[in-house]
Amino acid sequence: MNLTRREFSKLIACAASTPPSLGSEAISALASANSSARLESFNYSGVRLLDGRLKRQFDACREIFYNIPNDSILFGFRQRAGLPSPGTGLDGWYGKDYFNAFGQYLAGMARMAKATGDTPLRDKAVLLMHEWGRTIEPDGFSFYTRKPNVTHYPYEKTMGGLNDIYEYAGEKEALVYADRITDWAIKNLDRARQNPPDGGGTEWYTLSENLYRGYLNSGDPKYLKFAQVWHYDKYWNDYAAGHPNVIGLHAYSHVNTLSSAAMAYRVSGDPKYLRTIVSAYDYLQQTQCYATGGYGPAENLLPDDGSLGASLEDSFDTFETPCGSWAGFKLSRYLIGFTGEARYGDWVERLTYNCIGAALPVTAAGDTFYYSDYRICGGAKVYYEKTWPCCSGTYPQAVADYHNLIYFKDRDGLYVNLFVPSEVTWHRGDQDVVVRQQTTYPENGLVQLAIAPQKPVEMPLHFRVPGFAANGVSVKINGAPQPVNTQPGTWATINRQWKPGDTMELQIPLELTFAPIDKQHPKRVAVIRGPSVLVRQGQAPLPDFAKWASEKDSPATFEVSSSAMSRFVPFYRVAKNQPYQMYFDLEA
Ligand SMILES: [Zn+2]
């Protein structure tokens, strides 16, 4: 099994240059040495996006959610509670109380507002919470209608929203509501806990994460006890024991449940849970991921037998993009925090550029980008047929999360995980250290960092060497080349006295290459350039990259014939309804 995996990892871009994962002894040692974080995110404080694609996406998302009428969001709750319900409700999944996303809208708004100091958005989220709180019934029943299609799922999403309002909007009463709806849940949620695919659909196995957060926020042991009820023993233990069994399981929620295992580890320190998530990460990268970082065609995890490659022939619904990106972001962030390893940032990067960052925006009418289409016959970006689905809830959460993924820190040093135009202000010791990052990455490999402590400071500055950068990254400090160890998939470290006005310049090589889909289809490939997947528009011939790679007026666009409509472009730049082709069969 191990040998096969190692061979396989050479093939597939998802696992490119992945250093060997921690052995179980190393995990036990790590757990006993320190069950809390090795690295911390900035938790939505002190990180600002500067002008660029991601900031524009974030700003547009903020405008859409800020302008959804409160009466529309609250409509069904008020009707169910017999309160006046002016306005009209949102339609689609939300209005039908089908996997209702109310809690996720609160969560997304609270996180967005915290990240940018956006008081009007913060106030909106808090007002929505209190107005919803008025509709909670005496026994704690709190759903959008009397007849939600499932109860575990919206209860968990609402707990997530309340945790976020408590943590990021600073509104303590969130815990009062959490207490009331949890009393209802403890009495009423079905505890049969059937293992999917039988009895799937309620996603009961995702509850623990937000219950553990409720425990840490409130200190109330009832959350701890209730979190333990929803441990997904079979699935988690199979990973921990090294024999995962994922066939036919719902993709997004079976990545999302790994965040529950992560919180079980954070709270208990039991290394078994760390083994689960490390093993799951590797397994997903090696057997389930496309070159984009997406996974789960038709929302299913697949056997490791060539099904992934075959899926490109028939599934238009290749990747549930906002939900799947959000789950991948969380799992990767927990792993970076617990292990301190850089390699988990590689998935974050691919999800950022090719998945959530390549999604069409949620519109004011609730049109939502749900599935990315990777089919070998070609696809187009289109909106989902129903409005306000699950992915309209995870979209703002994932977009807000950019702020939480670019930089990490430990006691001494700063870690640059993503190369994004941004600025971080880190209160370190007795001063603020500001680091400002300018780049057009991944279109260009040049990343410029300006380091501005208030006074000279001796500290390590680390950056992630992407797994694809087989020949390393070149580094200049104040214009002078530096010998720095830049092994792919690790943090490179520059430890020196930094003075106001110092600069660091990175040159990350962005090579064009093929990423085969799986070991059974070595000739079925996507074209990648650094972290981004390029797709074909028109009938451009396949490379010979040497003849082909001519960048002209548009960065990272490769014209490969005289026709202007025949070219390769980053998937994230493809607009709505524009046809493209992502995967190709090379000739034998
Ligand atoms: Zn979704």
C-alpha cells in the first residue's frame, strides 16, 4: 500500500512533491509535547487584502450579503413563530427549508466584518441573530419552518453562526441562544447515527466541530458531552488505522467531518484524532483530488481504481465548489496549526485559485455557483438550477477565510503561506511589525514583501515553498541574492535583524506541465502552471510547451495559434457560459 502510494504520488499533481507524512510515533510525540497549536492563524485580525482578484471577489461578496433584506432572511422564521413577517422570503433551497443556510449567512457576515472592521455588516449579522432569537420557541425549536428536510444539518450550521457571532462580532448573547437550541437538540435529534450511505443525508457526523467550539466558548460541559455523541468512529478510525473506506460516501460532508476530528484532537489531545486527519489529508490528495484541488464527482468519494479518471467522461457535476473549498480550507488550516508543516498550504493554494477563487459570484437573486465541470468533452461555468443552496452559505465563509489563510505565526516568527496582495500587522513583543506583500501571483512568480517593524527586530520570517517548485525559489533581501534552503513543501526561513524599509523578493518558478488524473489514466491530463490549472478555449493544439508558451498582452494567457480564440487561460479567468476544456487525452 505504501509503495503504491509513493509511486502514485509521483504521478498526480495533487500530491506533487509531498514530503512523507508523519509516522504514528511522530504524531504521538507531537501530541504529547503539545496538544494545542504549533502555528496560529491571525483569526481574522490584522490581515488586510490589497487590490487584486481575491479582494475584488471579497468586496463583491460583502455587497451582495450586506444588501439581502433582513426581512427576507427572517421571513420563514417569523411566519413559523406567528410574528409579523413583512417583505418576501428568499426562494430556492432557503425558502423550502432544504439544508437551510441561515447560520452560514451569520457566520460569513461575522467573519467578513471582523476581517475588515466592517461595523455595518457586523451590526447586520447581530441584528439578524437577535431577530431570529425572538422566533425560538419555548422548547428551543428554531428552524426556518416547522418542516425542515433535516434537523442535524441546520442545527449545526446555526451553532456555527452563533459561535462566529460570539467570537468575531463580540456579542455574548449568542451563547444564550446556543444554549436554548442545544437543549432542544439534546432532547430531539435522532441519535441513530447510521453510517452513510445508508441513513446519510443528515450529516450528523459534522456536529462535533461546532459543539466543541461551543464548549470552548462557554465552558459548559454539556457541549463537550454532546460533541462526543457525534464522533464518526468508523470513518475516523479507518483513516487512523490506515485503511480508509470511502466508497460511495458523500464527498463534501466527509471532508467536513474531519474538522470535527480536528476539534476532538484540539480538546482531548488524543493523538488518534491527529492520525485520522493526517492520514485523511494524504489519502484525499493521493486518490480523490483533481489537478484543481477539487474532489468528489456527483458529490461522491470514489474507489482508488481509475474511477476518478473515468468520472471525467460523464459527470458535469465534478466538484461542489464553495462547500468543498470551505471544508478543504478548514482541514488544511487545522493541520498547519497542529503540525506546523507547510505542505498543507499547497491544498489551500489550489483551492484558492482553481476552486472558490474561480467560482462565479453569488448574485442578489441567490444564483449560486455549485458545481465546477471538469469533463473531458468540455464544460462551462453555469449557475445551479435552484437559488440559495448550501453553496450560497459556504461561499461567504470561504471568501472571508482568505484573511485567515495567508499568514500564520508562532511565538517568534511570521509565516507567509499564500502569495496574495495583502498586508499583515503583527503585534510582536513591544511593537507592531507590518509586512506588506505585492504580487500578481500566480500569473507572475514575483512576490515582493516590504518588512516594516517600528524598530529593528531580530525574527525569523518564513515562507511556504510550494510543492510544485521542484527547483526551489530564489530569494533576494534588499536586492541581494541570498542562499536560502528552499525545499519544496517546507517553510523556508530567513532569520535576521529586520529594519524598517527592508525588502524581500521571491521568484517562484511557474513551469507549465501536465498533471495526470490518476495512475490508471496516465495520459489523461490537465495543464498546470504553478498552482493554477489552465484550460483551453478554442481548438489550440496541445503542447509541445516549448513552442507554445508565448505570453502576449494578457498575463498567464498562452496563445498557441494565430486565432485569438484559441488559447490556454487560467480557469479562474473563465467567465460565465464561456466554453472551455480542462482535461485532455494525450496520444499514446
Ligand atoms: Zn454546497
